[in-house]
Amino acid sequence: MTATAAEPPATGLRSLLSETWQDLRTAHPVRILRLLRTGMLVMVCATAVVYLVTATQGGQEVATVRQSRTAAVQLRDAQDAVGPAKKALDGVNRTTQIEMTGPGHDFENTTARIGTLLTAAAQGNAAGATGRAQFQFVQWQLLICQQLVNTAVSDYPRNGQEGVDSAGGKLTAARLKDPDTGREVPGTGGLRDSIEDLRNLQNAGLARQHDAGWLDPVQLWGVALAPPAVMLLLFCATARVLALRFRRRVGGRLLATLGVTVAVTAVSVGLTMWDEARLAPHPAAGHPAVMALVLLALAVAGVLNHLAYRPRLAEYRYPRP
């Protein structure tokens, strides 16, 4: 029953395709040329749409990758600053004046800089919800380290230098190791190792951003080449109709239409990939001057397409079907 119920729609579709094909085979050559001319013009318009989408969306994705790259640099600077913060604390601790001076300006300024770098880097998070959670964990860990140091300074008369050393050690504590394999356990260790885990997470997200959306070469070339590929088929069909029905060859105008469309496609894809490679703050593909030139070139291609078919269509004076 199921197969029988599904059979009529399939048969109807085959019948429709067969009738369409027979209609095209027996259609007047003028009608065929008009259809081909319209198809070529539609592909020129499709090329314009693909270019505009590529230029705008690709530019936004390049900006996102650039922001994530900046965040990666800020995380590296934050990780590098943990060591100097610990060194500054140790230096103050050895002076035995820590009760009066506190952790010291160098320690406070360095940890404040780490916090500022982490806050700025969070704006370029490339790892989604996991990245946000890791950022919150690292910022919380920095705050805990600062509070432990301040508490150790307050309790200095009772615990002395050992208490400050223990609190400061949370900044650079080593990772835990698996007792069976001896390997370091991810997600453990002090602030420096936590920032390193965050960096690895962000770098993985940044790598995915480089190959996602319009920055994916396969998707970019696949979508961009679709209109020129269809145009090439229509061009070949036009050449066959002209040769069989008109005993003529394809003119230079139609060839120029195809050439301009292919050139625009190559330029748009090339500029998008170039913008990605240099992470341009002002992408060339979406520059107003470039967009104006590209759209002007496609407008010229549309005019050439019309002029290419006009002489053959003028040979007949029959009313349009």
C-alpha cells in the first residue's frame, strides 16, 4: 500500500520532466534563445548576490577571527605576567617589611594587569560556552590568589614568610600527576597553568574559526563557482543552438559576458582569502570602491549578454510564444 501510494507522485514528476523536455526540443529557436538569454542574466545577478554576501559575511568573520587572535595574544601576555608577579611577591617577602608595605606595588600592579588582560581577552572568546566558563574560572582563581596573599600578609605575625610563600605558590603551583601514568592532569595546577589551559582552548576555537563559514575554502569556492558553472552550461547550449539552427558561431560579446563573470568570481574569492590571511582591519573585498567596480563590471556583463543575443533574435519577427 505504501509503495502504491508513493508511485503516482513519482510518475507525475517523470511525466512533467518528460513533457518539459519534449516542449523544449520542439520549441522555436527564438524561444530557446530567449530562455538562454534570461538564464545567463539570472546567473550574472546570482554572481552579484554571491559577491555581496561573501564580501559582507566574510568581512564580519575576518573581524571575528582578528578579535580572537588579539585575545590569544592577551592570554599569552597574562600567562607571562604570572611569573613576575610571584617574583615581586617573593622579593617583598624577603625584606621582612611586608607587614608595613603589604604585597608591594609591583605585585598589585602585575596582578591587576593580569586581570585586565583576562577581561579584555574574554571579549574575543572563540570557544563558546566552554570558553566563557573557563574564563570565569581563571578570573575567579586570580581573585582567590589575591585574597590568599592579602590574608597571609595580615596573618604574617603568626605564620611569617612561610604563609606568604604558601599563598603566593598558588600562582605557579605545578599540575597534579596521574599516579598510574605519571602524566600531568589537565585542569589542575596554579593560575599560570590554568591560563595555559585557557589558551589551548582558545587556540582550538581560533583554528575552527579559520575554517568556518565563508572562510572555509571549500564552501567559499563551491558557492562562488556555482553561477559561472551554470553560465558555462548555458553558453555551451547557446553555441549548439546557434550552430544547428542559425549556422552561426558564438560572438565575442557572449564570451565576454562569461569572462567578466568568471573574473569577478575569482577576484571576490581571492580578496576574501587575502583578507583572511592578513586579518585586515578593513577588508578589501568589502571596500566601497571595490564593490562599486565589481557591480559595474557585472552591469556591463548584463548589457553584453543582451547585445549578444539581440542580432539572432532580430532575424525573426514572429510574436513571442
